[in-house]
Amino acid sequence: MSKLVWTKVAESLAEIRWNDRNLAIVAAEGQTFTLARFQDQIFACAHKCPHASGIMADGFIDARGQVVCPLHRYRFDLRNGRNTTGEGYYLRTYTVEIREDGVFLGREQRGLFGWS
């Protein structure tokens, strides 16, 4: 059984340094994540593409709300990480909560060995 463990990545949305493509890099607890802003929602995903380790924040968000890797243009649904261009990869995504005391990412913790 897994549960969400919350990690604070920013004091507020205003603190986050968004690029001109509505993507940002944040770090917490020794890990780096990509935040994406699309249609007034905030999403979080892995820092690197699962195919060739392209930095996701160097890519862009297309009109359908998919984050596009800058290296090979693989596309991933920001809501669930599914690869939508047919290559079969999966981009890890995280739950985001905006609270009065900051921006938090929910990550699953499984078993004895920590983060999944």
C-alpha cells in the first residue's frame, strides 16, 4: 500500500521562476522536479524525459496540455504522464497542492525503501 508524502517546493507560486513557456524547475529533498502551468492549473512531473534524459523544462507545453521533450519531441500528458506520441514511455507525475503556507508536491512512498 502506498501513501502520499508531501514535500514543500516553494513558499508561494509567486516565488517560482517560470520560463517563457510556463515551465519551471524546483528542487526539494535532493530531487529536482519540473512544474508546468497550463490553463490556470499547476502540474508537476519528472525533471528529465524517460527516453533520453532531456530536461523537461527546456521543452514546451502544446495546445493540448502535453509537455514536449526538447530532444526528440516526445509528448506526455501532464495529468497522468502517459506518452501520447506512441513511443511507450511514461513520465512520472506528482500531485500538486497550493496551500496558504506554500506549494507542495505529493509523492508516493512505498515499502521500506522510500520514494517510488
